[in-house]
Amino acid sequence: MPKVRKAVFPAAGLGTRFLPATKAMPKEMLPLVDKPLIQYGIEEAIASGIHNIVIVTGRGKSAIEDHFDVSFELEHLLESRQKTDTLRAVRQISDMIDVAYVRQKEALGLGHAILRAKDLVGPEPFAAVLSDDVIDSEVPCLKQLVDIYQFYGCPVVALMEVPNDVISAYGVVAAEPVSQAGHGPNVYRIHDLVEKPRADEAPSNLAIIGRYVLTPEVFGAIESTPPGRGGEIQLTDGLRHLLRSQPIYGVKFEGKRFDAGDKLGFLKATVEFALKREDLGGQFRDYLRTLGF
């Protein structure tokens, strides 16, 4: 089975839910404690054995490129002041990955963003990661998907049960559990995918979360997918087209997901990740107790 070596990070969206903060700062660079959102996703990819990263950017996203580039002036300053721990952390950012960039001139949907990476990905399987979805898990969520891909050789998406009152914000699947030795109860064979259905029309409560392992055939499927609402090409619709020619599987992943693209979800993630930190957790927990909630 071809190894998954590359991960695509769509990062061309406007981040309107976080205005005015995102007027001049990419949403992907919003700090969760002391690391930008996109770095959590890239560290997850690395922990899953993937070191080649393709970031799909747009206008006003140069801060992302700067973050993963070498900063000679900053490193020289930290070295001269003997701040070795900080210097190590800064150098690790630029050393952790091989990264390439491609522009999405218009934000025309997730499917269109993935399609922009076609030439950089080439004829091989790849992962796609939405940095809005921050997932805290013992085994990286992406690694859970890669393991299933390596067994079946077919596309795999991350799934999560969501309440009916928010189901219309997601791509939703119709699926049945796979009874395969060694898999456990969390692997599903997908029969249909629907983008943002009404609650009374959703085929299940299993929603697609921002982790994918895709085969190169998905590019042709996206190219054959007509635009939907707002002229956008959705990845869910492209996967539905792909389902005609090859199986697609889903993994109800083990871990806790935070919707950091939403203000409340971002605040929840900030609190929980801060509490897990050895250098901050104790003091932060003591402070929260003083609030008397």
C-alpha cells in the first residue's frame, strides 16, 4: 500500500467568525495558549508519520509562511541572550517539516482548496487537515485514520456523533459498522454523504470532522462536482461522487475535539490545553478556583 507522506492544510478562508481579530491576522495563526492553531495540526501530522506539508493559502496569509520559515534575526537575539530553551522551540518550528505553498485566489469551498493542491500532491494518497478542529487524543487522530487506510487502501474520514440541533453545520454520513477482525467497533463503511442536511433529513448523527486520508482519485471526483450553494465546491460532494467508484470508510476517532473555529470552542480549548500544561496548569487551576463559579 502506498504510504501517506503528504498532508494538505487548507488555510485560505477569511476567518469572519473571529473579526476584527482576523482582519489582519490569519485565523490559523490565532494562539491557543502559546502556539498557533495550525501548528497543532502540523504536529499531529508529524506524530502520524507525515513530514511533507502543503498549505493552501490566500491573500493576507503571509504570517503562516513566516511562522514556518527561519528567523535569523530572532534566533541570533535569543542566542546572544542565552535563552536556549526558547531558541530550541523557535528552531524546532522551522526544522519540523518540509513545507510547500499554493494559493487559492478565491475561497470557493473546501473541495476547491483541496483541488488547488493537486499538482503538489501528485498521484499518491495524502491527508487533509482542517486546523479549526483541534483534537486532543492519546493516539493522534490522523494516525487512527492512516492505520485504517493502510488496511483497506481506500479513503478514510474522521467521524464524530453530534447532536441534532447542530447537525446542519456538518457533512453527515450514512454508514454501517464494519465487522472486521482487529478493528473494533469504531470503523464504518460509508454508503452516502450529505453536506449540511436539515436535522430531519440527516441520514445519521455521524458527522465528518476535519481529518481525511484521501486517494488521488479524489481530484477527478472534485473536478466532476458542480458548485453548490454560494458557488462553492464542497469536499463532501466530491467524496459522494468518488463513492460511485471506490469504497470510503469512516473512523469514529478516540479523543476530544474542539471546534476552535468557533469563539466558544476556542475558549474551551484554551482553558483545557492550559490546564494540561505542566508549567501553567497548577497556577491556572488555582486562579480559576478564585473565580467562584
